[in-house]
Amino acid sequence: MIVELAKGNLKTKYGTFQEKLFYDGQKETVVMYLGDIEGAEDVLCRVHSSCIFGHYFDSIKCDCQEQMDISQALIEKAGRGIIILMDQEGKGNGHFELLNSVAYKRKGIKQADAYEAVGFKKDARDFCSALKF
């Protein structure tokens, strides 16, 4: 069961989005949207996973923040859209696993394969709760 915990306005450089915070019993999910999306068709949607390197440290090795910026800009241009931000750092493996995989990435191994090289899933993310929105 997913419950709504809070909601409010979120002013960004791409306009004022509506923000809702949901909880599924284990993790929080942030949904931000612009415009009237209720019952609408052809609504732009991005399901975005959290990323400490990209969002907090502005790493040049990560394009997560760039993907978020592009998504918000496209939604602003379209006048409506939704972004579902899920707490799934490191393709759902976590930040510890991400740090352990860095040595393999430096050797030119793709991120998913680097996770597998250190004993974790290539992609452990679960998008089931995103389907509820």
C-alpha cells in the first residue's frame, strides 16, 4: 500500500512544480509534476533514480543531473509532465556497491557489468511502485 505523506510547491529554474511525497512501507518516493496531468494522455514522464555522485557531488563521471535537467526543461516546454524520483542509488544496489564498482569502471567496464564483477546485480532496481502513479 502506498500512502501520500506530504505535498507542496517546488520552485525550480524550470518553473514551479507540484511535489508529493509517498511511502510504500519501505522507501519514500518523490513525485513532481507540472500542469494538469490527471486523466491526460501523452504526458511526458521520467522515472529517475537517486544518485549521490550526480545530484550531490556534481560528478563529471555521471550524467544523472543532466538527465534530470533535460527532463525538467522538456516538461516546462510541454507545459505538463511528471518526474518520479525513486530512492534507488547505484541501480538499486546502494552507494557502497557503487563505490566498490568504481575500479572496474576505470578499466572501461560498463557500470552494470562492474556491479556484477563485485558480486551484485547488474540492475537491482524495482519500478513497481512507479506504476502506481
